[in-house]
Amino acid sequence: MDGTLIDSVPDLALAVNEMLTALNRETFSEDTIRFWVGNGAQTLVKRALLGKRDIADEVLDEIFFDKALEIFLSFYKKHLCTATRPYPHVLETLGLLKEKEYRLTIVTNKPAEFVQPILEGLGFDDLIEYFLGGNSLERKKPDPLPLQHLCKKLNIDIDECIMVGDSKNDIQAANACGMQSIGVTYGYNYGEDISVYNPDIIVDDFAEILKFL
């Protein structure tokens, strides 16, 4: 969803900085926050509190972190579609795929409660059959569980599906369960080249996927 279908960074950055201001912490530019997006709200908040992307070995006070996360989510609810927009050609392409009877679904690391309001606010709700958020299951991307669950839920074989994504989380999840994948070169992949993660196909524009479907 984020980074593939929509550019949500402007609204996420606004909510992050409102959270940091409320906590009397240093704020950051939208460009900096853009490199922190893609692993869900909890990771985004932790990166913002620590002021860096690499947080693997970092520990925060649990009570403080929970307070910060609550503040962030409260602010973000108010800005879901303020400046968030679909990427070029996304809505038109999804509409054409729907006409071709493709079943369109979303597997995102964004908290599930934010997904439906954004779909409705940006005109996706009639196109998307089903979605999973980052908190819908016990594990999220890059774990393959969400993709496996989706196939089981919709009674579709993995080899009949294609994962389209902008980040290593998407491609690694697809590779882990043997699903075909298309990587887009825009979006939020932390400045890394999506080709490093070996998607089956790479496109620069969402509309290009029509060449292969």
C-alpha cells in the first residue's frame, strides 16, 4: 500500500513531528522520515524517537514508547488523507485489472484500522477485495505468513498470485513463500535498489505491470 499504491509520507511525517513536538523532542524533515517508513507504525515511532533508521539493538523505556505510539496514532488518525495521494496511474491501472477480473488485495504493514479509511478517502474501496494490516496476524512482512494467509482465505494457489511492492519487505515475503513478484523502483525502500532482492520483474511506473498481466 504505502510506497506502492500511495505516497503517504507527507501525512506520516506530519504525525511523527507532532508526536515529537508533544514529547519535546527534535523534529525531522519529511525527506529524513521517508527513509523510516515501511515496517509499520511501531518501528516508525521507534526510529523517530531514536532519530535513526538502524534500531536493531536499541531499547526504549516501554512506558515511554507506548505513550509515544499512542500520541502518534492519535495524530495520524486526523491526517490519513490530508496530503496522501495515489501514485501516478495507480487507480487507472487497478481499474483495468479489475475489468480483466484480477482479484486485487492489499497486504500492508500499516495498522489495519487505518487502511479502510484511506481506501475510501482516495477512491480505492471499490477496487480492493480484501486487505491485511500489519497487526492483522501475529507476524507481518517480510514474513511470508500474510501472503500465505491471504491465499488460504481467498482459496487461491500461491503460484496464481503476484506480489507488487516497493520494498524489500514485499519481495522477501514473496520469495519466502514462492510467490512471483514485481518490484517498483519508486516508493520507500530505504534508498536501496529493489533489484538487490530479486523480484521477477522491475517497473518504473505502476502502469507498466499491465505489460505482464
